[in-house]
Amino acid sequence: MDVNVTATPPSIAETSIRPAAPEARAGWRRWQVVVPVCLAVVIAGTLAYRSMSAGRAKPAPPARPVPVVISTVKQGDVQVTLSGLGSVVPTDSVTIHSRVDGQLMEVKFREGQTVQKGALLMQIDPRPYEVQLLQAEGQLAKDEAALKNARADLQRYQTLTKEGILPQQQLDTQVSTVDQAAAAVKSDQAGMASARLNLVYCNITAPVSGVAGLRLVDPGNMVHATDTTGLVVITPVSPIDVMFSIPADHIQHVLASSKDVQRLKVEAYDRDFVKKLATGSLLAVDNQVDPTTGTVRLKAEFLNKDAALFPNQFVNAKLQTDTLHDALTVPAAAVQRSPQGSFVYVVKGDSTVEQRTVEILLTEGDTIALKSGLKAGEKVVIDGLDKLRTGTLVAATEAAVKAKP
């Protein structure tokens, strides 16, 4: 008997829970062993490479030297000075005025020209004063003739009075007439001298030697003796003075130095205190302190032959009051300050630096005089200080010497 049997495929659930074949389970176990072994080999190789690289590493390079600029400690004389702002003032400044009334006819000088004392500057129309002189001469001649006649009459009156012909009263009257005539002659002589003087005043001359400024009146204008505006200003420039002020605290030192030295040295510098303009000497010290500023005014005299100083120019005056001999000096840029005091960096023979404490004696411009801490000839750092410590290696360059102004 035939029986038809239909095969039914297994369901998904049956398939998923079916145990794996023995070969598949064996392969999975092999991978679980191989992977950790490979990882261990890779890690070991990496560590071995790093260890070998560390063994072959080069030592760290030495520190680079710090570039610095150095200067040499010097020993010599240092000038002790006092500085003050001042202005140039002429010894004499003359405003020329006319001493007579009249028309300005001619100007004989060039503006800005150096004129000598007595040089003709301007000329005023002299004709009115020439006429006045002629009138004075005529009046004098008239009064001299009258005086001559009165004296002749006096001689006759004296003879007649002695003979008793004329009374004494008439003789006395004649004596008075002669005196009046003599006084008139003297007055005429004064008038004639005044007319001559006016003629002289028509020629305006320089009362002092100096530089003539810009003229204030042009030719052709009428000028008067009462005019408040002058004709021109003449200012001497050689010699010339400088007025400056110093603190009142130093005045006793200045006076004491003035007793030892006849005239103290004074130098004039430009407004920036860079260029020296002239050298002169102390001329005078004011007799009182200015209470508003607490300063004392001083006057210095300069020959100014090269006209380096100009009237009303602002300058810086430096008064030398003393000199320190054999003092150790360094540039001001070398000295640093800290709460513990002032110090410098000294460059030693092995090109390393050493911090050394110093004691300041005097600061004079860009130079500092030291009381102790250094020796002449040592090298100190003046630039590149911010990166230095004791023991720092440096590459030193000598500072260029600046020319004195």
C-alpha cells in the first residue's frame, strides 16, 4: 500500500535553537585565543620600540646666550651741576624814538643789520630847524649890538657922573640896562644852541651797538617826540645774558662755591637738553627767593661771538658748582632698583653675569657716580636686562661711545 508523505520545512524558531556543528564551535574557540595573543605581541613590540628610541635619544642642547649691550666702568672727574630753565636776555635793549617832530625822510639801515654805536639810522627833515637856527642867530646878533651900545653909554655915564654932570640915579639905570642886554644875549645863545641840538636830533644815531630789528615807521610819515611807538629796536647780542632759576635749597651751596671760585661756569643747552649752545660764567645771584615757585633767579653772561644765543630764546642752563675727583661712573641705564636697593649686572670672565649691589653717590644726566660696589674696568650690562639672572650666559656687545655735544 502506497502512502504519500509530504515533508514540512522546519520553522524559524526550530532553526535558531538548533545546536551548532562541532566544527563551528572549534573555530570560534581558536579566534578567542589568537586575537589576544596578537594584541599582546603588538603591545610588546611598541614598548620595545619606544625603549630603543629612548635609548638612542640625544642630550638636550645647552641654553643659548642672551644678547646684551655692555659698558665699561670708568673712573675720573665728575662735574656737580645744577640745572634750570631760563631765557636769553640782552644786556641792553633800546627802543629808538624821535626827539623832535618832523617828517621821516630816509632810513639808513637794513633790517636785521648789525649796527655800531653812533651809526646813522634815520634822518628827519632838518629844514624847519635850520630856519630856527637862523632866527636864533639873528636875534643873538641884534641883542649883542644892543649890549655893545649899552656898555658904551655906561662908560660915558660913568665919566659924566664923576664930573657931576649926570646924577647917580641915571648911572645906576644904565648899569641895569647893560645887565638886561647881557641876559638877552645869553638867552639868544641858549636858543641858538637849542636850534643846533634840534638839527643834531634830526639825524637819529644808534646809542648802542647791536642788531637792528624791523622798522616800525616807514619813510614819509610824520614822527613826534611824544609818540609811544618807537622807530626801531636795537638789541645787543654780544655779550648777552641768560636768566635762569634754581631751587632755593641749593642757593647756599652756590654762594659757598662762588667764594672759592671767582666766577662759576655756566653752560647753555637747547630746549631738548641735547646740544650745547654756549659756555659762559655766573654774573649775579638775586637777593631774594620767589615765594610762588621757591626758586632763586641767577644771571649768567655769555660772550656769544657766534650768535648761538638769540634774545628771548628759551634755554636750559647748567651751573657747575663742584667737581668730584676719581669717581667711578656708569651709564644710568645700568643701574636697576629693587626694594633691597640699587644693583647692576656685572659680566664676568666666563661670559656669565653676576648681580651686584651698588651705592649711588650722584646722578648727573645720563651718568651715575657710585660710592661703592664696582671697580674701574669692569663690564656692566646696560641693555637686555629683563632676561638676566645671576649665572645667565650672555653674548655681550660693547656700547657705542656717543660724541659730546
